[in-house]
Amino acid sequence: MKNLLTIAFILTAFISNAQSEKVEQYCEVVGMARIMSSKVNIIIDYGEAKSVWKDNRVKNEDGSVKKFNSMIDALNFLGTDGWKLVNAFLITTGGQDVYHYVFKKEFEKKDTTQ
């Protein structure tokens, strides 16, 4: 009886571990000031394929393109969705500051495309 319980415990632990396997996914937020505006242009790269035929911009629930008031607005948007900040850095190109933020989030392995 004791052996049967031990085997049942090991099988249960193995099955529950296989079902809850998690993987980390990353995204990058790139932000730069808009010309003649106090708002910013934000690009969020989730690693998806890019195409001139497909609009990969972040959308609101009604399908309209999400507009961010500031970098903090974009960072709060991702934080609310469960993303965690990993790294932040600034690159200046042609006199324009371009802000880069790298985030990560854990997903169930079955929920990813890999």
C-alpha cells in the first residue's frame, strides 16, 4: 500500500509539473518624441513577423490604434498587463533621443508559438 501511494504521489507531481511548464517571453518598447508635439511615438516589438500588409500596432478594445501620452504611459500599459522591466537604455541618433525598454513575462508553454 505504501509503495502504491508513493507511485501515485510521484505520478501526480510529474503530471502537474508538465502541465505548468512556463517560459519567459520578451518584448521591447521603443519611444521617441513626436515632431511638434508633447506626445511620443511608441513601438512595442513582441517579436512577431513584420509585414507591410499587416498592422502590428497596439490596439484598443474597440480596434482603434492605441496612442500613448508619454513613455511612462506606455510602461504603465505593459506593467498593467503583467510585463516586468528588465533593462532600459537610451540611444541618440541624429540628435534625437530614442528610448529602449526591454520587458519579460512568463507564459504557459502551451500558450506560446514556440
